[in-house]
Amino acid sequence: MKHLFIVAIIFFSLNQVIAQNFKFGKVSKEELQEKFHPIDSSASAAVLYRNESISFYYTDSDGFMQQREIHERVKIYNKDGFDWATKKEYLYQGSNRFEENLTGLKGVTYNYIDGKITKDKLTSDGKFSEDYNEYTKINSFTMPNIKEGSVIEYKYKITTGSIGIEDIIFQYNIPINRLEVKLATPEYYVYKKQMNLRSTYMPKLKETSKNLTVPFEYKVDIIDVEETNVPALKEEAYAGNINIYRSKMALELNAVLNSYGVIDKSFSSSWQEVSKTIYESTHFGGQLSKSSFYKDDLEALLASAANDFEKAFLIENFVKSKVKWNGNYGKYTQKGIRSAYKDGVGNVADVNLLVTSMLQSQGVNAYPVLISTRNNGIPLFPTREGFNYVICMVKSGDKYMLIDATEPFSTNNVLPERVLNWRGRVISKDGNSEWIDLRSNTKSLESTRLNVKIHDDFSVSGKVLKNLNSYSALRYRKRYALLAEEDHIKAIESNKGDLEVGELNFENRKNTMQPVKISYDYELSDGIDEVGEKLYFSPMLFLAIKENPFKLEERQYPIDFIMPYKDAYTINIMLPDGYNVESLPKSEMMEFNNDDAKFEYILRENGRYLQLKVNLDINNPIIGPVNYKVFKSFFSSVIDKQAQQIVLTKA
């Protein structure tokens, strides 16, 4: 019966989609009165209709120009969906021919008020333009008069002389009721298409062609997509870069043909060719031979260095102090390493190619490593655009060190999390290249010791000692090292009841070669419940995990903890005078999927003291969607166990 009901809803929704009028401006009363999405009631908004058309037109002055036309209608159900009323387009601003220009923008917000449909047009007050970096600007707009229940509609087009086609997105974080995509490319441009095989949603492609005769005769290759009820890709905790799992199609330009159908120009077809092409750029490999401007500074710096790794450590920290990262990614230098060194600022390539150049000038086996960052995704096929970042690798014998001098708190082989995206491409001086694993095999540790004393008024006080290494230390430093002590204390106290933190000590705040050490005194007034002559409390007090971050019934993508880690707790409790133990939670050990994750809870009584040891080990940081429900249940059991209470009774 349940299945029949679901089928009925989908059938009803399909009929609704077919019956709707998607001509611009033809928004219906039914669309405005809809209170929730008929298939996904949790959706804060939904795309009622999206039409994307990508085509090329010919001009005598510039040849073929690319045009992307967008028409989108969005329903906003509640305040959580208000963000969908703002749209941003990142537009390339380089040479005149390849500049991207947004034109023809118009938009309307529709509301249903007192039995009438009202319209508010998008005006210049809601349109914005800003520079994003040297080569990119952002054109954005925010629709007016947004309310719960609004429907917004807008259309615009983007033109460029570039023949590179952006990824075509088939799936949003909200449902799409009706999706239409048309891609029409002239026969002279040969593209290789690749669907994202990591996605669980695959649209159907209809491929055809037709002949055009204006301004001359040529064939156009066409791909059509028409889909209804595209499910939302819902984001949840520990998703990593959710875009890796989004349904999309990438198009790589393989070749340009002449009018006779013969290849006029071919493009990179292997990672080896891609890497070599990048290396040969004056803004990449051409930077590495420049050394005269820093030569004298290095002589004094490296006078006492005993080996290549010591040289690497000294140069990394020297560059960190000398050149600050401006926040811009890039595999190519923005200023050039000489200007970055002189001005004290540069993009990722300016900073890390400077490190590589310095090391090579000292005879160290140092190599640039090309990377696609986590927010850039994992390239589906060999392409220069697949890399957007570069770091440095130092090799000595069978050991190596990875360096990213843009991150003040990174250290030996502990890179910023933004670059931990499976693997990188190491390029040697002759242009040859190979893959290197970027994933961390070292388990990060956060160790916490909590001492607990229960007072006559049933308040609690004591001391907390924390030790953090590797990525746990990096995360802590990034979050707290630059905070004032008062703000650090507020962050510790946040969402922990009546916890009050006293004296706080932060050791090795900036010494990345040593673990982070944190200690503080605390008082807690609401940690124990008195019921009659009994006391009830969780021995983990304010350290327990309160809520399961995994809430979806099903998950379309893996849980990504990024690296293996261990959370270890030792809690020592002094029993109050006049009370004895009535009951204790049982010691227990739980495993998930053959030791991919493990939880230990060991509670012992020793005279007037209790000691609890709790360990949570995530040994495999990637939990596949097929195991999601089992891991969700495992994590719920961990939270339930941490919440179990000790019961004391009056003697």
C-alpha cells in the first residue's frame, strides 16, 4: 500500500510538471500556493523549471562565439530557502576575445497576497559586480521582496569567445521539477564528454545533429536532456566536497578541425602531456631557474643545515615569514616569484614555486606537485583545468617531505586540508611526471584528561589537559592560535551548559614541530542531577558528543573524515563524601566493519575513585554510502553510551 501511495505522488507530480506553463512570466496561482514539495517535504526550496541552452554563433570579426542562456524558476518554501534568491556568476576577465559578458538579465519575484498575484521586478538596486581576483569578476543579483511561498524567475545569457565549455550541472542541493538542457556545438570543435560516474543520478542524453546554412554550411552536433523530478543532493556532515558526487557532464576539447574535417590542432590527451604543458609555461617551470635575488639570503640561513630535510624545513619557514599568501589559488604564478619575494605577497604558485626554486638552487631534489583542491573536485579526465594548486615535494633516498608554505601552521607532511584530495602530480625537471598519494596515513590524536571533584552543593570542578598532534593540532591552531584568550575561553564554553573556564594555558601555539598542549581549570554547576537521595550524572560531563551528525535516511556519497584519527579520554572522578556507587555503566567495546571504526568504554572503581577510559578510533576515514546506515547506527550507539549515567546513593 505504501508503494502505491509513493507511485501516486510521483504520478501526480509528473502530471503537474507537464501541465505547468514555463514561458517566462506565466507563474500560476497553484505554484504560489504550494506549501511544501510534493515529493521531498524537507526541501526549503525547489527549482520548478530550469532551461540551459549552450550554442555557438558565427561573426565575421571574431569567428565562433559561445552563448549560454539560462531561464530558471524557483519556489521558496521557507526562510531556509531564502539563499536561493541570490545568484552568482563567476566571469573570466582576461583578453577581450575570451572575456565572459553577462547580458539580458531580467527577473521577477511573484507572491500571492489577498487572493492576487503580485510582481516585483529585479532592478539595478539588486544587481552587483565585484572583482574576485585578477582574472575573474562576480556578477550577482538578489531578487526583491522574498517571502515564504515566493516564486522567483530570472533569465540571462553569457557570451564569450572561448570554446571551452563549463561543466553542465544536472543536480542541485534542492529538487528540480523540470530540467531542460541543450548543447549545440559546430562540427569543427570535437569534445569528449564524461558523465560523473560518482553520482547516483544519471540523466538520459539524446544525441542528434543538424545542418545549418547561415552564414555558411556546416553541421551542428546536439545533445538534449529532458528530465523531471531530479532528486536533491542533500549535504550532511563530513561530506568533504559534495560537488564530487553531483550529477554533471564535463566536456573536454579534444581537437579543432579545419573546413576539410582534418585536425588543425589537438589538445592534451594524457596526464603526462598535461603536466608537461603546464611545466613548460613561463609562469610555472620558467620560474624555477630564477635565483639571483635570494642567493645571499639563503647563504646565511642554511649555514648550519645538516641535510636536505633540514634545509627544506628552514627554507619553508623562511618563506612563510617572508611572503604571505594572498588567498588566491593557482598553478601559475600571479606576480612571479621575484616580485612576490620583493613585495612579500603572492598566490599559491608564487609562494610554493619560490620554495621549490630555493631548494633546487641548493642542490636539493625538490619538485613541484600539481594538485586539484578538495573544492575543485577530482578531474574526470586529463585536463589542465583539472589542476588549480601547486605544492613542493622534497625527496631524499626513499623518504619524502611535502611542503605548502601558504599555511602558517602546516609542518612536515601535514598539509592544509584543502589540498588533501587523493593524489597530486609530481613533475621532474625534464617534464616527466608521476602520481603521488596525498592522503595522510598517520593517525591524528586528540588526548584529553579530565579530573572531576564533586562538591557538597553538587557542583563540579577540576582540570582539563589536552594533547593534540598532526592534523588535530593543525585544526586547533587554525581555529584558536590567533584568538585572544577571552575568545578562546568563550569558544570552549560554548554549548556546554553552565561550564566556566578559569585559567587557560596554550603551549606550542606556533611551534608546529611540537604537539599542541592545552590546560584549563573549570567549574560546572549543572552537571549532576539530585533526585531524592540519589545523584545521577554522565562521567563524560561536557565532553560527550551530544548529537548524531548523521541524520539522513540514505546518503548518496561517502562519509569523509579526511584522515584517520583517535579521540582518547581519561576521566578521573573523586566520589563525594557520604555517597556510594549504586550502579555504573558497563564497560563495552563496539566495532564497525572489521575495525574501520572502534569504540571502547572502560569504567573502573577503585576505592573512592572512578576512572573512565574512552577511545574512539576512525581507522578508515572513508565510509561508503552502502555502509552509511550501519555506521549511523554505530555512531548513535557511541552517543548513547557516552550519555549513560553513574548513580550514587547516600551512604
